[in-house]
Amino acid sequence: MALAFAREGARVVVNYNNSMARAETVVNEIRSNGGHAVAIQANVGHPDQIDKLIRTAQAKFGKIDIWVNNAGADILTGQGAELTDQEKLQQLIEVDLKGTIACCWALVPVMQEQGRGVIINMSWDLAVHGFHGRNPQMFAAVKAGVLGFSRSFASTYGPEIRANILAPGWIHTSFAEEMMDRKYYESRISEIPLGRFGTPEDVAAAAVFLASDASSYMTGEMIKINGGLS
């Protein structure tokens, strides 16, 4: 998404928590193609760090036109996979749900003063459709909360601020490639009318659309990027 926005001429802030090297790689790629980008460390699970992120972004680029709430707690790999259910749920609530809410609220005075702004929040298609398993139950509960909050937020703060929701389905990420055996992968493919997993570029293209004037009469809407699965 950062690369896609940069190709459209946006000046991009790449927020990271621990992955400084990977954030700098994205920034360097944008700069090497003539764009403007900066990496800023902030854990959106902590409101004081959100304030720092916003202030630093404003200091670098003067204003914030577009904000994508794409941070997510990892409860599936590494140390996250070893957590108890209660610990996993708490992390998802702190980062995915409360982090999204806190960022949106912190942006209200910024975007209202500018007279306009666009926010894109990340949900999950299967939060609406449902999917079996303990981890999906927790993830669905939190991402359904993002959907409900976003629609109420959009209703509250229009017309100055538009807020929409992206709900990706099965996407070809490094996690998907590493965690799925062939049988499980083919089982998921068989459920998708378009017959393939999505790509990060599919999600990025939808984000660019929702941030652009092409979607200027859309707010509080959710777009599923899932090949017709639900």
C-alpha cells in the first residue's frame, strides 16, 4: 500500500513498531523512484505514541490527507503463537481495535482543521462471514468491532472526514505461504469463485481507490477483497 500510494504521488509515512529495517527498505524504494517517504516508529497500541506519530508526520509533510490503519497484532507466529487465549485476545484488542479507534479519534481535530481527510480501516471479510477455529473467533470479534466503529465514526464526522473499510480475504502473504500445506491451500481455493488467493497489490489498489476522489461519495462502506468468497 505504501508503494501504491507513492506511485500516485503521495508523500508517505511508513509506520513501524519493531521492523525498522523493513520499513527503511520500503522508504528507500519509494525514494529511489523519485518519491518522498519517511519511516516513523510508533506502537499504535499506546495513545501517547499515536500522538507522536501524528506530530512527526505533520512536521515532516505539513498535513495528513490520508491515513490507513493497517497495524495488527501477531498472534499466529513466533512468540505470539505461544500466548494464552486471553493474552492473544488482549493484544488484538489493544492494537487492532483500540489502536484503530485511538488513531481515528486523534486525527479528528487534524483533519477538521484542514477541512478534509480520508481514513481507511482494515477489517476482515470472514469477520462478517464467519470461520472456524479459536484464533479466527478472536480475530473476527476484533475486526467486526473495527467495522462497527468505522461506520459510526463515518456517520459522526462527515462531510469533512470520509472513513471506509477494507476487508481482505485470503491474500498471498509470507504468512500464508509459510503456514499452509498444499491440501489446506487447495481447500481454500475451491471456496473462492475467482479461483485464486488475492495479492497485496489487489488490496493496495482498493486502498488507493478509497483514498481518491473516485470514491468521493463513499463513506462508512466496506469493500471485501476476497474473490467473491462471501
